[in-house]
Amino acid sequence: MERIRADDGAVVGEPGPGTRIAVVTNKITVDDAMLDALPSLELVASYGVGLDHVDLDAAAARGVTVSHTPGVLDDCVADLAVGALLDVRRRISAGDRHVRSGAWTAGDPYPLGRRLSGTRVGILGLGRIGAAVARRLDAFWCEVGYHSRRRVEGSLYRYASSPLELATWADSLVVTVPGGPGTTAMVDAEVLDALGPNGYLVNVARGTVVDESALVHALKDGRIAGAALDTYLDEPYVPAALLEREDVVLLPHMGSATEETRAAMDDLLVANVEDWLRHGRARTPWVAAAP
């Protein structure tokens, strides 16, 4: 197990026709070409919870199991989502820049932000991470609503039948849905317009979920008030138009980037590999959601 290096997307052993297990990150695309090159592959052990870099149908067709590391990163991603929401609404990062630049001592006025407490927050995707975000927002006396493919049984939060309905209702929209074809550009120009000129977007999911061009135009035209982004369409590249804006908080895909969470992800990744080698099953295999 000492040969597993999750951070650089290594494989267990030398990659080739005899490879049984591949350890990958979201920087490694697992597609038909890779699967064809590894005909003995039994397990793709992915480091992280998202699996939009893996062709799950192609893996299933070849009898290849895919595992990931869910659960252990929920709290840190949720912490970051709420922190980013506070940041963009209260202009915390922008305030830091204001002080460091000398603008405060020069007497330049600082723009007012907007409060978070008591506002309406829509969560796009009330899975593990979305639910963790919602619990944190309860402490801010926020009214929480959500949209998922179906109602979450037992949830007391307001359910919206579509992203558009959720954005129309919300003061802020927090995106926590998985990436992949089913969520590509789910937050489009229409959803952003529904969020409105006083609304804020936070994305801690995948860059593909937000129509990045539509977001740039919505910010430029003042059709939304601001955005906090931890993921982008073409990471690590960020559109130049976003780099120039004081109403945007830009983060380097750091949702799970704490020592505690990364250690837990390492442990779970290794457990998946060890369980496969010892028992022929992964500890946390990916399971398709019910339609």
C-alpha cells in the first residue's frame, strides 16, 4: 500500500495488460481508451467523491467496479461553502484587499455588503454535502430550500421542483450537485436571471454545473450581485473577466483541502484497495442512484 500515491493519480503496480487496480484522481480520465488498455482491470479506486472523470457505463459494461471516498469530506466542503457564502455577501476577501491596498487609510469608502442571517438560501442538490450545508445555515436562521431529482424523505426544508423555481425563491444559491452529463450547465442564464440582481451564487460542486459564460455576462450586466466559486470549467484556468471582479470570490478547488479530511480520504482510498485485494469487494463502491 505504500506505493499508492493518491495525489499524483498513480496506479497500483505498473500500468499494463495485467493491471488489476487503478488508483486515480479527478485529473485522470477513465474512458474507453484507458479501459481497453487495461483488460485485466477489476477496480478503479478514485480519490474523492465526484466521479465525472470516470465513464461509469463503460466501466460497468466491462465488469469493473468503481469506488470513491464519500462521507469523509462532507463537513469540510460544507464549511467552505458557508464560508464562501459569508465571504461574498459580506465582502470579506474584498475588504482584506481594501485594507492591504491602503485604500482604507486613504479614506476611500468601502461598499456595503449584505447580511446572511435570516435570508433565503437555496441548495441545489440535497445529498450528503448539501444536507451538511443546510444544517450549518440553520444556525444563521436562514430559510433553506432545495432542489434534487426527487424530494428527500423526511426533510423539513422547502422543496422546489426545478433549479429555476429554487433560484426564483432564493436570495443565494449554493450548488452541491454531482458533476456529469445530467447536471451540465444546470445553472444557466435563465437560472441566474431568476436569482436576480440581489442574488448570490456559490459553487462547490463541479465547474461543469454552471454555464461559465452565462455567469460572466450576468455579473458584468449586474443581473446577479456576486459569486463565490471553488470550481471552474477548465481548471486551473479561470476566465480573465472573473479575475478582475471585486464581487467574485475565487478559490482553488479547496473544498476538501484540510489535513484532517485529506488524511481520512487517504485512509478510505487504501481501505477500498485492501478490501478488494482481501475480500473481492470495495468498502465504498459507487452505486447508481435510483432514477
